[in-house]
Amino acid sequence: MDFRNSRYCPPWKNIPTSKSKLKEIIIVEHPRAWNFYTYVSSPENYKIQFSKLYNCKCSYCGCSMDIIAFDLFEIDHFINEASFKKNGEWKSINAKKKAHSIENLVFSCKTCNRGKTGITVPNEYITLLHPDNGSIQNIFFRDSSYQINIQENYKNDCFINDFYKSLKLEYQFRRLDYLLMSMKGLIKYFRERGNVVLSGKLCDIYEKLKNKRHYMTCRDTN
């Protein structure tokens, strides 16, 4: 199971195909578009549509907009801009276009995006860690306590460990995220079946846990 999804989360669809469709829409409306970061990073433009490609969830940790506000999500360059530069300058106009291509952009919560800043993903890890193709779920998993862990065959991989720690995937609030997403799905399940009392009780617990999550992230505690 994808560690980014609870049992109540809808499955991730073919993100590359959905990106291509959004790219076509942007080009139709902006025929000269090439820096897609400019368009999808702005709430006034296509950020909402871009977020929906990821079911309104962080592509790295799975945190949902049900848990944190829309403005706490950002657009990440999966292969960072530094990889396309030399001595601080773009290697070429094509390099700049590739950096800002929609294929290189992913939806990310601020914690993951800021933690990933400065990380240059080596070529041999690009396919493994790119969140769009689903292979990242073969690197990380949730244990029985909802903790995100590294799969056994990657536990001794230095880069995977650095990536894991930089994005704070081992932090305790990641467990709360999963629990909150699961509770949100359960609340919806009981509401649809007319169990107002139980869904109401779960809502109260849900809000208390959200406040605890906010407190933990504000203090930046593990």
C-alpha cells in the first residue's frame, strides 16, 4: 500500500497523463508558455488545478489539505534548479526550460519542499524517488504504528537516509497526519450512513488531534 494514502484516500491516478492535459490547457490559454512553474505556483492561475492532480496531497509525505491549509503547500522542482546551472548561471535556455517544465514540478507541503531545498537527486535515484511514477512507495512504508520507515533493502543507503531525514519523514507529526487522514475518511463513512452521534464524537477528537499536530510542527519536534 502507498504510504502516502490511508485506506480512505482515493488512489493516485496517472499523474504524468494528467500533467500533459493540464499543460495543453495552459498552452491553449497562454501560447507562449514555457516556464510552467510561473503558472502552477500561483493560486491566481493553475495551482488549484495542479493540486488536484495529486488529490490535494503532498506528493512526498501524503499530507492532505484536510489537515493543513492550501497556502502551506508549494510547487517543488523535483530536480532542483541548481542541477541545471553552472556557477549560478543557467547552462542553456533549454536547461532553464527543462527545469521549469511541468514534468519536473510536483505538489509538496512546505515542510517537505523546504527540507528538500538544496538536495540534488543523483541520476540513479531520479526514477526511484520521483513521486509521480509511484516508485517512492517501494522506498518508504508505514509500520503498524503509522511511522514512515525506510524499506529494509534501502536502510543502509546513505542518500535515501539523507532524503528521509531532510524531509522529516521520521517525525512524529507524520504519524498524526496519517491518523487524521484515516479519521477524516471514517467520519465521512459514518456521516454517509446517518450515524451523527459517532461522527460527531470523532470530529471532536479530530479537531483536538489537529491542534496537537499544529503545536508539534510549530515547535518542530520529532
